[in-house]
Amino acid sequence: MQQAIKADALQIEGLSVAAQIGEKSYKALDGVTLSVARGEARGLVGESGSGKSLTLRAVMGLLPANLTVTAGAIRFDGRDLLGDGGKLLHEVRGTGISMVFQEPAVALNPVMKVGRQIVDGVAWRRGLSGRQAKELAVELLAQVGIKDPARWVDAYPHQLSGGMRQRVMIASAIASKPDVILCDEPTTALDVTIQAQILALFKALKTDLGAGLLYVTHDLSVVAEFCDSLTVMYAGRTVEQSDDLGALIASPAHPYTRSLLAAVPRIRGPIRRLRGLSSSAPSLTERDQKPAPALVACGPGRQVAPFTAEDERFFARDEEV
Ligand SMILES: Nc1ncnc2c1ncn2[C@@H]1O[C@H](COP(=O)(O)OP(=O)(O)OP(=O)(O)O)[C@@H](O)[C@H]1O
Ligand SMILES: [Mg+2]
């Protein structure tokens, strides 16, 4: 097995995004900072509305029309993705960095056969013949656990179940063997067996090809099993992160992380979900308009956002809910 090369492939530094709603502008993201190395799977957690999907979309240059990056840097292999009129981003999107979206229905083209959408870009770049492209599509469909892939390769998205569409999207994201894969809850819609199969596939991409993964999930068992490192977001900000997942879980430094993790053991059953479906976080319009304070080091490869005694009381109360 090839040894993964340790080098930051993706760096997000102080990323701020403003949302224009009517006449007003609100902070959707505020100083988000994280990085993903090749061969690393970084979990990204935080309750609903904390800005996980927006962070991923900002990296891909696919923010909704009323949202704009107002500050910060996004680098791929040390090169600024936001500069040069988006030329580098255009170059690396789909090849260097790809994304598995939270909603497969919007990400797939309804009038293109699924096989073609999976391999179109790769086939063009590698100069594959039509037959070779189709063979590759069938192989990728098999890899993501679709039975009888030769039958489905010529289907249209609406002919597939939700779970199958999700797998088609994963196949399309891994087709070019990208350096970084942004995964937005990629297995939430899938049953447990397929979920295990997809995770094994991501693991192989990570260890054998040295891909870096940024993995958004609400499922702590996935984080524990699969991730090397973790970033926690709250209300559009990075509140805590660690290159060593175990160190963060063993002794969370921020009161929000403590409350997030404390919510887990009370939920019984094999799948332990992080709090995330119901949010007690301030909505966009209620958020602190002061700039986010810089993160401070709190151990090797660890950072935490400064917090006040009032924050401690606020989140401790949350823990008791
Ligand atoms: N087009 C938009 N206009 C205004 N606000 C938006 C827009 N898209 C997202 N937001 C807001 O930005 C915030 C972050 O949204 P985001 O989708 O990134 O959350 P998330 O962490 O991915 O949540 P979830 O776990 O529910 O997927 C939310 O408060 C959301 O309402
Ligand atoms: Mg989301």
C-alpha cells in the first residue's frame, strides 16, 4: 500500500461570507479556518445552520447568488483559489477538488444519463473513447454499490431511488481521483450496509490514493470510525479543532464542543447522532456582528476560539436540556 503524503492540500483561513437579504447584509460565515492534508479525513461538525455546507460551497465557488466571500483565503496546494478571476478554481474544480452535495436531486442533471454525468469530465480529459468511458462508468457504479451497473448506466436520474442518486453523485465525485473530496453528509440517505461500503471506499481513496477528505456529518460513530481530525463550527465560526480526533473527544476545550458531545451518550441505539437537527444557535439575523476573535493554540495541532464565562454558562445550560 502506498504511504500517504502529509501536506496541506486545502487551507481555509479566516473565511467570511456575507448574505444579502433585502437591504441588509448578514454574516453567514465569519473567520472560518481549517485545513485538510492529503491522506487525512477531517470531520466537520456543528448543529444545523452552523455553516458547514456554505464552507464547502465557498471552496467550490458555488455559493448561492446572494452570498459573497468578504474576507479570508482559500488555498489549494498553496495557491489562492479566490484570486485570478477564478481561473485556478475552474482548473481544479472536479479534478483537484470535488464535492458530494447534501442534496443529490439538485446536483444531478435531470436530462443526462447517469453514466455520462459520472465520467463526462474525466473521459474528455483522458481522451477516452465512448466505449471506454462507458466501461469506466460501469466500474464506478459497481464501486459505489450499485447492483447490475450495466443496466443503470443508461438510466436518467429520475429513474433511480434517492439512495442510488446519492451513490451516483459519489461516483461522479471520485471519478477523477481528486486530491480533496468535500463530502456533505454523503451517506445520510443510505441504509447501513451501503453506508459501510461507501465509507470503506472513502477509506481506500484516503489511504491508497492519499486523497484528503473534509467530511460533514451528524453521526459521531462515523466521525469516531473514520476521521483523523475534527473541526467544530457554531454560528458561522470555527470554535475548536484538533489534528488529533482522540485528543479533542477526550478533553474538549470549548464549552460548545462539550455540550455537543455531551448530547451523544443520552441517545440510545447503534447510530449516535450529534445534535444537529434542532438548533438553539442564533439565526443569521441574531448573530454577533463583531468580527470573530482569532483562534488560539491550546495544544499540539489544536486551536480553540476564545470564550467568556457567560459562554460557559450558556452552553452548560444547553448541556442540561
Ligand atoms: N441563500 C441563502 N441566503 C441566506 N442565508 C442562507 C442562504 N443559504 C444558507 N443560508 C444561511 O446560512 C447559514 C448556514 O447554512 P448552512 O447550509 O451552511 O448550514 P449547515 O451547517 O450546512 O446546516 P445543516 O446541518 O442543516 O445542513 C444558515 O443560517 C442558513 O440559513
Ligand atoms: Mg448543510
